[in-house]
Amino acid sequence: MQTVTLSLKEKNTIPIEADAINPDNFASKSKDDIAAIMVWYGNAQSPIGDLFDVSIDGSDSAGNTKIIINGDVSRVKRIGQDMSAGEIVINSSVDMHCGSNMTGGKITINGDADSWLGCEMKGGEIELNGNGGYYVGGGYRGEACGMKGGKITVTGNVRDYLGEHICGGEIVVKGDVGLLPGISNSGGKIVIEGNTTMPASEMKSGTIIVKGKVAELMPTFKEDGTEEVDGVTYRKLLGDVNIAGSKGVLLVK
Amino acid sequence: MSELLIKNAVVCDPINKINCEKMDISVKDGKIVDSVSSGAKVIDAGGKLTMAGGVDGHTHCAGKINVGRFMSPHDMRMTNVPGLSGKEAPTATTRAQVGYNTPNAFAIGYRYAKLGYTTIGEAAIPIIGARHTHEEFEAIPILDKFGLTLFGSNWQVMEYIRDDEPEKLAAYVAWGLKASRGYGIKIVNPGGGEAWGWGKNVSGLDDPVPNFDVTPAQIVVGLAEANEKLNLPHSIHLHCNNLGKPGNYETTIATMKLLENIKSKRDRQVLHVTHVQFNAYGGTSWRDFESAAPQVSDYINTTDHMTFDLGQAIFGPAMTMTADGPVEYSNSRMLHAKWSNMDVELEDASGVVPITYSPKNFVNAVQWAIGLELALLVKDPWKVMFTTDSPNGGSFVNYPEAYTYLMSAKRRAEVIETLPEMALGRMNIPGIDRELDLYELAIMTRAMQSKMYCMDTKGHIGVGADADIAIYDLKPDSVDTSVEYAAVKKAFSGATYTIKGGEVVVKDGEITMTPEGRTYWVNAKMPQAVNDAMQVDLVQKFKRYYTVNQANYMVEDAYLPHPVEITTEAI
Amino acid sequence: MAVITDAICSLCGSLCDDITVTVENNVITDVERACILGRNKFVGMFLHDRIESPMIRKNGELVDVSYEEAIDEAAKILVNSKRTLSYGWCSTSCEAISKAIQLAEETGSLIDSTANVCHGPSALAVQEKGGPSATLGVVKNRADLIIFWGCNPAHAHPRHMSRYSSFSKGFFTQKGRKDRKMVVVDVRKTDTAKLADKYVELEQGSDYLYLAAIRSIVNGHEDVVPEVVAGVPKEEIIEVANTLKEAKFSCIFYGMGVTQSRSKYKNGDMVSSLISDLNQHSKSVMIGMRGHYNVTGFGQVATWETGFPMAIDFTRGAPYYNPGETGANDVLVRGDVDAAIIAAADAGAHFPQESLKYLAKIPVIQIDPYANPTTELSDVVFPAAVVGVEAEGTAYRMDGISLRMKKLIDTKFKTDEEITVDLINKVRELKGGA
Ligand code: SF4
Ligand SMILES: [Zn+2]
């Protein structure tokens, strides 16, 4: 087991872009090696050691590497981007793109996460113990697919466009969700325990379950009786009727 | 200016009938000359393959490609072909680069140069949008450029053909070329662009264009006659009706036959048919879809009046863009893909739709085969221009990969192995063992272009030609291109040297300098009296129907900082 | 006295190119055919406060300095910045925009246009679904149905309806307005709506639902549409859907009411999908009613030079694009930049308070002909020529047609392009010296 602890020395305002912070990049590296890895700070690069206090315990493969991040990293973007294994625990709020395109491993965030959390992720797990921003599990501009695999769990609320273009994997949000969750869903599963607005628009396939209130239902779904999930009975809606060959299922109260 | 001596070059120069022979090349002031002084800078080619700079005579590099870029921010981070795609930060010599199918203008210049290409032709300029095309031309570094102007659904053209006014038609075409600073006549789905103004299409050569009482066949013949009356350096450049539809090969052959009796004073074809891969489809539906490359090739082998280009499909993501508006709309509905459209007042239509050619998809697999079949079944390589109709069949950065398909049956067999069983019965490529040699490749990628565009300073390295030269890391004496296809691909992916106008712009696959390229356009002269008569009609068009005043319509000189004006006299 | 014909009005995205301008003693004394907005641009420039000299803020006051001193100071700001925001560049020429992009690239800055506060969401919509469009002349010659959605051309684009749309006459529309049906969809009855055959009033922010309902009907799924959507009864939605289906050629012109209301770019995305569906039945296209005369040009130039139409971030060298993260207001609200250069646009007048508060804290460079609220926030100010009047150059009409703007009168002021080139050279000099 290798444990790397990073503590941000001083809170930044110009964002740090820290895609270099992930277990694949840290595994079996020494403290000095890790401190020397470059991250972007504005339009120049800085060694991690200049921005973070680094401490390290053990040396191991990516799968057995755990990164603990302390200090206020709410202006540090891209932590855990592209990670394939291991674990990251962030004891603060975190900036955009955390865990984007990850394929494996686990990220735990004990704080809020800004937008594009787990964007286009393909595997692994993200646990957000706080609120999320826009485009949790979504796709980047122009892409046909957002999240394709893995699981994102959010204990708080998230904003608009949750799981936009999701093509696989699962998202569970315990709180409320903003506008248009699961828009263009093509095979993912989204469970919203709180309230939301206009879910499942242009859904092609996959499932969206809303346990709370739906503020505005899209005028693009066909009623198809009821369905029971975990002992709860939902109205079953099929659509979006405007998408050719759609097989999406929307369950609402 | 400067002198350059390239020693020990093994030259493949089909225009001058030089078949991979060792020789020296002398360059002075940007031109190939007989000899240079002893003070000339020397490059030792070390026995490497040396050709004229490549000429891509049909590519989408300025204008409509911007619509493709605009709608595909995801393309900007695609890295499908390492070193020739994706994002790159600026350097001391180069601007920032992005993209794969729709790279930014800078990347287009750098990447073509890396492949050893030095001249490119934009395949479609709407006259009213020509200013934009030239702005993008100016942004493309290094390369020389030219563009073909759209006339195939133009109101003035259709009216003159309907009213049997061949003189005025020629005058209008000459004016349109000047207004757009174009090099030749492009016809896309003749009449179809106008029909698309009402959401319709024309179904074939004899289906009259709604409201204009003229048929696609009449448009094609009328413009071909005008083309020869103006004695233009290029023939008409034609995208046939019914593109992309099963069974369209019959329309394609009928269109080719239609032009058999057109005569030209120039020593070139009277018809160029473009991206024939998309127009050589057999069957009656996608269910019984099959290659009709043999039928089309058989016909081409019997005639000498035409040339064509491939529109080879490359597996992976591509971006279709064409003035064929109705085709793009049906593509987008069929593929459930995003769709951009631009109908152009009084002139034409256009559309842009992304596509992915998958080797697992039976239709795509057959499309891949058709392009290769056309190249290999047509016996005379001087009739064949190599293209992917970039980025319609795939990005030009895949050319080196595609060369290996043409040069190696072994390489083809490897690909064929990955294709679905069902596709194999619908294609002929598995039974074709012809392999192109370097000489034939040089014909299809630069020499035939010199002839078909009557560009006598391009596509060869005889004395008097522009000193546009590519040196590739291949030794023609020792390489076996049918087996060593990996080496072939590598060599063509990053030239050892690309020399443009006598200056070394690429060395060892990297950009070394970025001079500005020139723009070729044709100023065709018609008798003043005919011009004046034509203007009377044109003034009405502007007064009543255009939303741009005639005074603001013509591309101004400011947009061609490095023009090359070719003048012709009407016959 | 000189009379210049076929001049181009560089005020709104209609880019009317039929203006006749009379110049006497280097002053524009008469303007023919321009609307009141355009006229004000041509004639009004002699009334407004021009910035007369380059200025630098010293001890809280802007004081006149030499051009060289201002260039020096501005270049220092750019070189010392970790991340600069370059904003605006829409009331200027494409040639200037190209140089602005180069400056941003060389300084590792982020560059965005006024689309950030108007039609940026339209670009995002095109990136989702594509943009099925046409040149304005196609609409003039063919359209028998014109829909203005969330826009008010009667005020914002005064000659649009007569030159290109409702009242224009064309080849298949010889009778002009009589040959066309005109529908306005908005949240309040605008002056444009008063001219329409039909006005549909939507509940604020419910465009998305209404569009979806129309699509359901057009696609034959009338049954799933509830009795009222977006505050509009079902029968009325059916009526509009049928009007669209039955038209020979329809065009939806959409404005900021669509792009800046709730669901923003998803509204435009839905319009695009509706157009695609409609083409199963008839011909239909969409055109965005762009405001600043060359905001379309910024999108075009930026796209061919960087791959992206706006919100382009060169912080890490290669261009990166992610509106919501890299838009001008995104970075100002978050405090993600430490300097700004604002040209040919008035952020001071159009940005939200939060953004302005941050702008006040960081060094700001302004390039503009006129003193405006942005000047109050600026630390280095360059006076510039009025492009389209005092300088020539290229601009793009709202439909993507580019035109060459003429120089009508002489000026002592440098152009945006010249100032930007001087900045590029000075930045190179400072970097080279470092
Ligand atoms: S409509 Fe716009 S472009 Fe035309 S004159 Fe008025 S302000 Fe100028
Ligand atoms: Zn083409």
C-alpha cells in the first residue's frame, strides 16, 4: 500500500489544473519524484511540491495507491482525471472536472464538487458527500456520449444537465436536481431521490427514476401503466417519442 | 534569390517519364532550373524517393469546413492519427493546432506539408460566400491554393440554358469565376440544390428542376460547352446526381456518357467526375447494396474523355460536407446525426453531417472496397486522382494509410479479414491482386493533377516547374512496397524534406518555416458585347433577388494577397 | 463633397449594404437608407465623446500619455499576467479579430466575444444538433412563413423585415407580405408581434416545453401532449404545428429571448431538432438574430484559427474550449483571471454586477473609439478608429455572408488591428528580453 498526502499550502484563486494528480501517476514514486511532477498554474507550470506539502507512506502499484488531499482545493481542477485504479480522498470542496474520463478506482469528495464531475467517465466510482455543479456525469461539448460506465453517488443536490448524453453507468443523487437531468440518455441509469425539472428529455434508452416531485414533465412521453421498484409503485412513461426508435423508461411518482 | 542543389535524389516524375532514377535537381528563385552555381546550398537526398510536391485536387479546406468545425468541438481533441491530429501548443515556428477531420486552418497547412503536399484545391465555393473562402485560404500557411466555383443550381445558369443562350452563359460563368476568384466550374447534384430549396431533390438526369424547366442533363452539357468555349484550364468538375444511393451507378455511367462528344482545344479531359466511390453503388436498397465499381470501371476503361477521383473511405470518424443539401439531410436522418444546412440564395445549397465508417458495418465495409476497386480496376492511372474527398471519406491525414491499401495486396488482405462476411460477397476487392508502384502513386497524387488542371508548373520537377518537392524516407531501389507497407506509411506520413517554392518547409517530418502560399484563379475573357448583354440580366438579379448589392458581391483584391491570375480567351 | 454608394452599415447583424453616405470636409453630412440606429452610428459619431488620447491610470486618475507609453504599460500587464481575459472584438473587423487571437495565443490568455452575453448558447446548440440554416436571400425569395421567436427586429434590426423577411419581395414571393404568414412567439407583445398574423404568448422560460410539444405533434404524437403547455392551450399548439407543417418554406428567426431564457442553449438545440423534423414535411430553416454587427465574424475567424467559435482558452498553450468554464463571465465571476483586455465592446454596460466588481480589482486594458462605462474600470486606454467608418475591413452578416466594410472618412486614430499588432510586437520584445 502506498499513501500520498497532499496539503495545499496556500489557497489559490487562479485555478490550478492538476490532471497529474492521480494514482497512475504517483504509484511507486518517491516523495521527491511526486513533488517534482508539474501541474499547471495559470499559463505556466509549477512542481506539485511548490504548491502542496507532500508526504508519503509506502510504495506500491496504482491499484494500491491512495491519495489524500487536504487544504482548500476548491480552485484545483481535474484531480483524478483519467485515473484507472487506486483511490483519492479529497477532504475539501473541489473544482471542476474531478474524475473526468476516469476508467477505474474510487474518488471520495468530502465537500462540494464544481461542474463536470465524472464527466465522460468509463468506470470506477465517485462518491460526492456534498453538492455537485452542472453536468455531473455529462459529456464535453459536441460529444455524443457522456458517462459510459461506473457509478457516481451524490449525497447532496446537483445543478442542471445531470448525466447529459449519458450512455452507460449509474448516477444516484439523494437530493434535488436542476433542469433537464438525463437529457439524451442513451443507456445510462439515473436515480433522483429528491425533486427535479423536465427529466429525460430526448431519452433514447436507459432508465430514469425520480422519487421526489417532477416540476414539469416533458410533453414527449407515453403513459404505460405502472411499475414497481423496491416495493415502490411508479408511473411508467416511455419515450422520448420524438427520438426515433426510443426505448427509454422514465419512472415518476 | 537563393539556389539549391538536391543531390542523389531518386526521382519519380511521371510527367517527365522519369521512373525512379537517380539524379540531381537544381533550384533557383523558386523554380526548377538546368543547373545552379557552385554557391548553391546542397541537400543530399541520399538515394531517397523524390517526387514533385503533392497536389490534392479535391479537398474541403476553406469555407464549408468551418461549418464542420463550428459544430464539432469534440473533433478538436481527436488524436486518431498520431502526429497529424489533435491539439498542439504553438511553437516558435507554428501556430496552435487542433482537430482531425476539421483541423484549424494552420493545421491544414502544416499537415499537408508534412505529407509532402504543396498545392490543394477547395472543391466548392459558393460565389456569394467566396470572400470567406479566400479569408481561410489566406490563413492556410505554406500551400498554394485554388478553388472550384459552384454553378450547378445557379438561377442565371439554369435560365440561360433553358433559354438557349450559350454565349451569355459563358459570359456569366466567366463573371462568376472572377467574382469568386475561382479556378473552374464545379457542379454538384445538378439542379438538386434548387429542388432542395423546397425540400425536394431531382431523381436523375432527366428529372426537370422545379420551376426552371431545365433538366440536370441539360445543365451538365450546357456548362461543359461553356467550359470549353471559355477554354478553361480545367474541365467541368462534377458531383453526379443520386449520390449515396444504392443503384446510382447507372446515373453515374449515363452522366459520363453524356459528355462523350464534348470537344476541348486543350489537352485534357472534358469531364472530371468526383468522389466516384459515393456514386458506384449497386443494388436497389441498403439490403441488397453492393459494389458497382466493376461496371463503372469497365465503362471508364473504354473512354478517354474523362478523369475521376476516388473519395476513398477511411474507417473511423469522418465529416461529410457537400453542396448536395438533400443528401446531407437524408444522411442526418438515417444516421441520427447532427445536421447543418446552408441554402445559398440564387446559387446552391449545402450541408454538413458527421459520420463514422465502421469496418463492422456491412455498408461501410463495401464503401471502403469500392474506392479501392475503382483505383485498381481502371487500367490507366492518368485517369485516377487519389482523394478521400477529405474529410468526407476521411481526413487527408490518412492518405499514407490509404496508399498502403493501393500498393499492397497483403495489407488489403489484413483489412478484409476484419470485415463482416456479408460484406465480402458484395465487393470485388478480395479478388484483385493489382498493386500500384511508386510511379503509379506519383501519377495519382501529383502528375495527373498537373494535366487535368493544366497546371504546367505543378505536379512535376522538370525545368520550369515550381520548386515544390517532396523527399521521402524510402529507397526505391531496395524497398518492396507490397510487403513493407509499414515503412511506406511511415515515410509518407512525415517527409524528410518538403520544399515549397524552393524553401525547405519541412525537415524530418517537422515544420521548419511557414511562408505564405499563393492563390490561383482564372480570368476568362469574353467579348465585351456579350458581357454587356449578360450584365443587363444580372443587374436585374441583384436588384430583385439578391440581398447583397452587386458592388459588394465581387471578391476584392484585398483578399488575394498572393494571386496568380490565369487568363484565357474565349473560343 | 463625396457621395459614397453601397456603403455597409456596421451597426447590427443585418449589415445592410445599400447605404449612401455624403461626406463633406471629412464629416458625414448625409446618410440615405439607413435606419435610425444605423444613422446614429454614421452621424452620431461626431456627437459622442471620443477618447482623444491614450491614457494610463495614475493615482486613480486616467491621464493622457504617449501611445508608446501606453503600449509599453499594456504589454507589461499582459506579460506579467498568469491568465488574462481578452473580451469583446465584435464591433470590429475580422482582420483585427485575427490579430486579437494571435495576441491571446502568444500571451497564454483566454479570449471571448460578446456572444458570451447574447448568442453564445446558439453555438452550443449547433454543437449539439447542427444548424439548419440559409442565407437571408433564400428567405426573401422563398419563405411563405416567417417566425420571430424571442426577438424584436422592429427595434433591434429595424430594416430586417423590409430587406430580408416579412415585407421583402422575392422570386417566389412577388407580393411580399401578402405572400407570407408571420408568427411571433414571445413572452410579451412586442412591436414586432403587433405586425404578425399570429402572436403566441409563452410563460417566461417555457420555450423548451413548447418546442417539444410542437415536435410531438409534428411527429404524429399529438396524444402525449397535455391540454396546456407553457401556458398555451393544446389546440393553439396544434394550430401552430400545422401552420409549420403546411408551409412551403418556413424560417424561424430566434433571438435572445430563446438563447438567454431558462434552458438557454437547450432551447436552440430543440429549435434545431424541430427544423429537422419539419423537413420531413416541408422546407424549414433557422437563423439567429445576431446583434453586434460582427459577432458572427468573431465566431467564423475564431473557428478557422482555433477550432472554436468563442470562449477559447490558451492558458495551457493549445486552445481549450468549454463555455461554462472558459466564458468571459465564467472566469470573472470566479476570479479566474488576473488581467483583462476589452476591445470593441462595452463590458461595463453589459456584464453582471459580480463580474464588474472583479474587473474593478484587476488591471484592465481598453481599446475603443468611445469613452463608456468600461473606461471607468480601465487602467490603460487606447483610442481607436471606428471600423466601418474610419477603417475598412471584413464583417459577417447574421447568416454568415461576409462583406467588406468601406473606409468613409479619414482619421488620426489607429485601428484596432494596428494597436493589437503593436501589442503583439511589444509583448514579444518583453518576453525576448526576459
Ligand atoms: S438594420 Fe441594422 S444594419 Fe441595417 S441600417 Fe439598421 S442598424 Fe444598420
Ligand atoms: Zn468533395
